[in-house]
Amino acid sequence: MKTAISVPNDVFELSERLAKKLKVSRSKIFAMGVKKLGEEYDEEEIIASINRVCEKVDTSVDPVLFKMAMLSLPKDEW
């Protein structure tokens, strides 16, 4: 899809430099940026959802399982 956008001069200049460095079009640079931002936003939403569940559910480690795990670890000298 073709569209027109307005960006600050510094962003345009950065897109020019990146396009030359990566040997892709400016359009590709902006598409890559939007995609990356979308992935980061989605990751934040997933983490927020997990945190909401953790607020409602007991996420503490069972003391017996914790002790068994600690006993299974090798004892290293520091």
C-alpha cells in the first residue's frame, strides 16, 4: 500500500542513512520500524497480561519443592 507521511527532518535524514547502509528503500526502513515497534508493544501487552494473572494467582514456590531443588544442587566452594 502506498501512503504519504510527514516526519521531522532528523527522522527523514536517519531513514536516508539507514536505507543506504542497509541497501533498502526508505519505505522498507519505515516498514521495519513500525513492525519492530508493533512487536515490542505486543511483548509489553503479553507481559502486562501475565502480571495481571500473577496478581490473582498464588505464584509462590512450594516450600517442599524448593527444599528438594536446593538439595539437588551441587555444593560448590567459593
